[in-house]
Amino acid sequence: MATRFEMPSKDRDVPGERERCATGIEGLDHVLNGGIPRGNTVLVAGSVGTGKTSICIEFLVHGALEAENSLYLSVTEPTTKLLKNVIPFDFFEDKLIKQGRLNFVDLPQLYEKLGIEKAAFDFDEVKLLVDTIASLVEERDIQRFVLDSVTSVNYRLKDHELIRDFLLKLSTVLSGKGCTSLLVSEIGMTGEHVQGSVEQAIADGVIVTGNLERRGDLLRTLQVVKMRGTSHSRAKYVLDLTTSGVLLVPLLKGGSVAGGG
Ligand SMILES: Nc1ncnc2c1ncn2[C@@H]1O[C@H](COP(=O)(O)OP(=O)(O)OP(=O)(O)O)[C@@H](O)[C@H]1O
Ligand SMILES: [Mg+2]
């Protein structure tokens, strides 16, 4: 069972505070005091199978349901395969795609269109890629953007300077258009890579997903490590993936999970 979180009421918004982009994941919005500050570029970093894609999909579908146009740019999976992952969610509505609220685009297809199918990109190709993403966001009036994953793009950028250039260009363009973005970052099982990575330093926010062994069971966990523009808890939560969405359960000290896990 999930623990219910009391959501901050709009009436209690502090004047001058950044407008929020509610993720629709109740527990995460609670941790973030209402949601991600609008325009932030947030890294969702975690090892394999820890729920990164599920978090991103829920964020986009929630936006689409609130009449915000959402775009999922997939690098690793063709969009047809991705749709199969979205359909089982209770909150998913087919009409969101037909209405153009929820958009899925395949990055390898984009590369092909742009004629940049090389294994390694240079500065010009990085610029071309960012410009193409920017025009997609502009044309479709996208307010929520997901890149799954930024790690797969970074493989083509052979040095740190290019990765830095790509991330800076991308986050500047996206926030300039008022778009709130999640960039998926794949990290090793031990999680050491996220510490001090270029991605982490540039991003406005870092959400880390991971694994935790408890009584012979492998639990998924989530922690907000950084989020510019809001105060937030840095506590570790247990992440539960269900067909009604991603649930966060506080992880209590002493080995038990609140709400019965
Ligand atoms: N709604 C759901 N209910 C139960 N299990 C789920 C649900 N959604 C996903 N899962 C399981 O959780 C796994 C991980 O979810 P998800 O794909 O979101 O993680 P990920 O971190 O993006 O994984 P990857 O590293 O493969 O990209 C899936 O492979 C699937 O088996
Ligand atoms: Mg994934």
C-alpha cells in the first residue's frame, strides 16, 4: 500500500516562487513541494531496470492529460515498441496520441533524415541535432520533453567537451522555450558514475533511481539529489511500479518500509 502524501495547495504558493510542473507522481510532487520548477532540465539517472522510463512516461502522460503537449524522444527503442509499454497504464488514453498531445519520436529515424548516421558526431552535428530538437519542440508547442537516453547520444560524442556542449545547448534551448525536460542517464550498478559527471553538474536537477537489497528482495529506490528552484527532501524512497503508475513509499530507518511495502 502506498502512503498518501498531502499535496501543497495552490493557495499556499509563496509569491515569487517558480511555477511548478507537476509530474503526476504524487510522492515525487510532494518531495518537490508541488513539482519540478518549470523550465528545469532534470537528469533521471539510474542503473538498468530501476524505473527511469516509467517515471518519464508518467510525467508526459500526466502533462498530456492536463492539455500540455509532450514529446518522448527515444534513442534505444523504436516508438512502436515503446507504445506497448505505455498502453498497460490505467491512466493512458489513446486519444492523447491522436490529439497530438503525446508525441513519440525515434532518434535513429531523425539521424537518418539529417544524414548523420555516423558513429561519432562533431560540433556541427551536435548543433544540427539540437536545432532539430528545438524545431520539433517549437512546431509541436511542446511543454514537456523526455530524452531516453542522453547516455546513448553521449556515446557518439567522443569527448567531454562535446558532451558538455551538447547538454548546455540542449538545456538552454529547452528552458528558453519554457519546456520542462527529463534526460535519462544510464549509470552502472554501483552508481559511482553519477558522482561528478558532466551531466550532473549541468542539469538543474538530479533524480537518482537505484536498487536496494532488503531481506532477500531487490527494491527499487528513488532520491532527489538536486533540484534548482525549490527546496526538497533528499530522503531515499522505495519506488513501486504499478499499472496505476509510479508509487513512492518512504523508506524508514531500521529496515522496514512504511505502508507495508
Ligand atoms: N507498470 C508496471 N508494473 C509492474 N512492473 C513494471 C511496470 N512497468 C515496468 N515494470 C517493470 O520494471 C522494469 C523496469 O522499468 P523501466 O523500463 O521503467 O526501467 P528503466 O530504468 O527505464 O529500465 P532500462 O534500464 O531497461 O531502460 C521493466 O522492465 C518491467 O519489467
Ligand atoms: Mg528505460
